[in-house]
Amino acid sequence: MAHASSAKAPPRDHLDWPFYGVEHRALAVEVDAFIAGEGLGTIDHHDVDAACKALVRRLGQAGLLRHCVPLAYGGVSPEIDGRSLCILRETLAHEDGLADFAFAMQGLGTGAISLSGHEELKRRILPRVAKGELIAAFALTEPDAGSDVAAMSCTARRDGDAYVLDGEKVFISNGGIADVYTVFARTGEAPGTRGISAFVVFADTPGFVIAERIETIAPHPLALIRFESCRIPASQLLGAPGEGFKIAMRTLDIFRPSVAAAALGFARRALAEALAHASSRNMFGVTLADLPTAQSTLGEMATAIDAAALLVARTAWRRDVQKLPATKEAAMAKLSATENAQWVIDQAVQMFGGRGVQVGNIAERLYREIRALRIYEGATEVQKLIIGRELVKMSRQESS
């Protein structure tokens, strides 16, 4: 379905919280104006490849992708600012899930390059990503190694001044349209996650194959990619050999709160649509919004959203301002925001009744869009394990 801008901007009361600064409130005004001015254009969900390419170009031309890279390479802040990412993703998701996806993958796809790439590689890639001239992807998941990264079987073998990659990656966002991929492969320095390294692979490299395109309930560019004796220069290694898992986790710690922010955008849109529907739907001589059961549900929806929003803001602020590790906090934010958003959207569908499951209804679209967020960048069950592991670690440190 083609979609043009139609939603009101999401509420901004939370930007008055002390976690945010004047620059974040100015960014919210900027992105709201971009969307209201039809900056996203028409989004055709029947042709997601073309739609995403167009969205990346528009976001780049508007300067919004500059928030995905550091200042030295065309960005806005000396380091990637997590709160800015969250504001952008929440706003874009509130408008359209594909717009959020197009933005998010530019940051996630090159986050490891920003963190660990050498200078020549950064200058070659990051400015063009910020301008929307290159499309990026992040290739970690494998057919038999999703949540269990230690089970990774894709290999990278050193051969003189090059590495030779063999294996497969699956559910790779932007697979098939990306120009540059951050790829994680086993180099064997040590068992498990300590023997994984990170690489940059360009899509035109011989031996890089788009093996299969994958369709999901909320369509976006997705693919199974295969490496068949794919030879890349050793200079495209990120960091040192064996540091890939650490680099992947550092990248996810930056972007995981923004996944939670995207879930907030979906949830806020669901609440706004449910409230508008309830206020105009006549039932039993009054509007649906006048019924105590509806008011109770709306109250729970709003509370669930604000609870998650506080965790998102706390996490990004902790990393941006306090410069402290936020692994546990990021896991809490993603867990709370995605699970709460799923419940909020389900309640919106229920409030719409039969219309809520009709294809093309906004509640139906949101219901499809939220589901993947509870899986990607660490499923809900993995977030619980991360939180528990960090709590145990802290407890042992305090008692030692």
C-alpha cells in the first residue's frame, strides 16, 4: 500500500524530562517539520526495495542520517548520540515503520565501523552513509546461530594479505539493496565468541551472493546471503582478530535503546489512533471513550508507554552523559518497550473491533510492524538473560 504522511506528530512532553537537552528538543521540531512537509514522500509498501532506497536518499538529503555517524565523518556530535537516535526512531516509527527501518539500518550497519574501523575505511564509507549515498547492513545472524552467537559457523580464513569468507547469514536487513555490509565470521583465535572477527564487505565483491530474498509479515528488504570463497583485503578487518563479538555487543549497546524507541513510536501511534476512534465511535448512546472499560484500557496503555519511555531515556542518558556501561539498562529498555508496545497495540486492535484486523487499518499495520521488534537485536528471552547475568555479576562484585 502506498502511504503518504498523515499522522499528527507524537507527543513531546517526555522531552522536558531532565534526560534531554535543548538540542534534543530542537531535533524533535526539525524531524516533525520534515515529516509534516512531506519529506518522506510516498512510501510504497508493495515495493520495499525501491521505497527504502528512496527513503535513505531523502533522509540523507534532509541531514537526518548525519546522526548515524560521528562528527569527524559528517555527523552532528563528536560521538553518536543515543538520545538523538531515540528521538528520530520514535518519530519515524510513529509515522511509518519502513521509514524507521531505513534510518536505523544506516546506523546499525556502520556502527561497528564508527567504533573500530581504521581511518581510511571510516573516511571511505561514513560520509557517504551520512549523505544517503551508500546503504548499509549488519550481518550477524546465521541459520543455526541466532541468539547463540557462539554457534556461528561462517568462517574467515587468512590468506596472505586477504581473508577468504565462506558461509551464510540469514534475516539480514537491507540484504539485496545494501552497498556495504558489516559481517561477523569465525577466525578461530579462541573457542566460542572469542574466536569471531568483524569485517567490511562490499556488495560487488566476487563470492558475495544474495542467495534468497525473505518475506515477513511487515515487509522490508531482507535476505539470506552467502559467501563463496569471498576474498576481501585484510585492511577491511574491523579492530583486531578475535574482537568481533565485543565489537558487535558494543554496537548493539548503542542501538538497542533505539529499538525500544521505535517500539515507543508504534505504541504512541496506536494509543493516538485508539483514542481518536474511541472518541468518535458511538455505542450504547454514548461514545466508546465514555465507557469506563475503555477509559481503563486507555489509562493502562498510557502508563505502559510512559514506563518504557523512562527506561529508554535513562539508558541513553547513562551512555551519552555519564559515559557508563549500559548493557543491563539497554536490555531493560528493549524488553519493556517492545513487550509493552505489543500489548498496547493489541489493545488498540481490540478497541477497533472488526476494523482492527482489516488489512489497511492502521492498527492492523502496527500489529504486524511491532512483532519483529521483540525478536531482532536480541529476543525478549535474551534480554531477560542479560539482565539476570548482569545482576549476578554486580552482586558477586559487591560481595567480594
